[in-house]
Amino acid sequence: QVQLVESGGGLVQAGSSLRLSCAASGRTFSTMGWFRQAPGKEREFVAAISRTSRYTYDAEYADAVKGRFAISRDNAKNTAYLRMNSLKPEDTAVYYCAARNLDTLLTGPYDYWGQGTQVTVSS
């Protein structure tokens, strides 16, 4: 059974850091990504990391988080991480982990989604 479980969210002050984790089970994924959705707003892409070889990955970031967030993954643990530094109030949202199957095009839709973890950044 495929399952993505996010953790690490919380309430922090602006300028603080958090590390989100996404523990995946059920299968191996080509891409693991993070999205976020604030109340009343559309879901937006945050970051993604795609495994391109046994030891290498390609990472992408939304402009709003470039230089502040870093995505990584541990192949052995099948876990993705999102390190968020210099958090801003506008980063407040529910953060969702998502994953693509190995046979899904990297430009295609994500196949699985986690339940989300709340990140709240106060000013």
C-alpha cells in the first residue's frame, strides 16, 4: 500500500527554520515533491527532487523559496526532506508531500499525496 506521511510542521517565528519529512512506503518513486496551500489560495509547487541515477538527483524550486529551502531525499529510507530556512509569514500553509511513480513522466501529474502538515510562521 502506497503511503506518504509528512511530519515536522509547527508554529515558528519568522526567521526560524523547520525540516519537513516525508516518509514513503509501498514503492520506490522517481520524484518526490512538496506543495503548499494556504487558506483561500491555490495549491502551489514548492520543490521537487527526481532521482536521475543511483547517486544523483535533480532538484527544482519555486522562485519564492529559492535560496531558502532545500529538498533532499534518502534512498535507503525512501524519505524526502524539505529544509526550510529564513521562514516568512507568507510561507504559512499546509505542506503536502507528493510522489511520482517510476513510470510517470517528470512533466506529468503526481500520483500520490500525503495528508499534509501545517506550517505556521508568525511575524
